[in-house]
Amino acid sequence: MARRQIVIIAATVTVFAWSVVMVAIGQVAAIATLAPALGLTVQQIVRATRTQTEPASGHRVAPVPDKDGGAP
């Protein structure tokens, strides 16, 4: 297994283990409140570790000139 995969698995297991410990000590309300944040944490870990292999769209947009007169 690659080092990157080990880090992903370790981070995900840590997040879920923390959740289990909180439930075990009776902090169910804390888990219910923090569940979306835990899910987002795992999602961000997975996204950060994925390789960016998709090619760019190639769609080019012409630059738009600034307005005359400067900033207000």
C-alpha cells in the first residue's frame, strides 16, 4: 500500500474513532451536532489526496478591459 493511502486511512479511522468514543461516553448530542463536520472532514481528506488527472476544458475567454475612471 502506498504511503498516501496509509495516511488517508489513518486520518479517516481517527475521525471515526473519535466519534465512537464520544458516543461511548454519552456525548450523543455532540456527535449529532458535529456529524456534518465529520463528514466534511473525510470528504476533504479524500479530495486532497486524489490526483488531478482531468484535462483542462481548453475553453478560453477573452479578457474584459477595466472600466475607465479607476476604483471608487
